[in-house]
Amino acid sequence: MRLEGHLIRNIYFYKDNEGNTIWQDTYEYGVLKDEWELNSKNH
């Protein structure tokens, strides 16, 4: 599994007590199809 992307301040769900948005980063990961198939055969 590889880190494909790091989206900075991408999403928010909550606000703090003063009404400021609490931003969160998002990380995106990827797996190549042949690596996935090879790994799934071993489990």
C-alpha cells in the first residue's frame, strides 16, 4: 500500500466553541491490482 496523496485541510465535521471550523487532513492510499491479487492469494 502506498501513500498517493495528502490533502491538507480538506474536510471538516465540527466547529470549536467559538464557531471556528476544525479542519482535518485526508490521506489517500493505493494498491496496484497485481499486488492486491498476489496478497489476497496468500491469505
